Amino acid sequence: MLRIKDRKFPILNSQFLIFYLTIFIEQMTTLNFLFRLKCVQQT
């Protein structure tokens, strides 16, 4: 059922992909922010 739905509605799949991508980007930015904070503290 799920596989057939994925084939019929690729929009749902793309939405999930975008959601995953945004989470990934947010994690990367937070990591970058923490890294910069560390560098500032060291200086």
C-alpha cells in the first residue's frame, strides 16, 4: 500500500524530503553556530 501511494503521490515524498532537508540544514547551522561560539571563547 505505501509503495503504491508513493508512486501515485510523489508530492508527499518530496515534502518529506524537503522536511528532512530543512532539519539537516538546521542541525548544520546550529553546529556551525556552536563551533563559532567555541572559537570566540578561545580567543
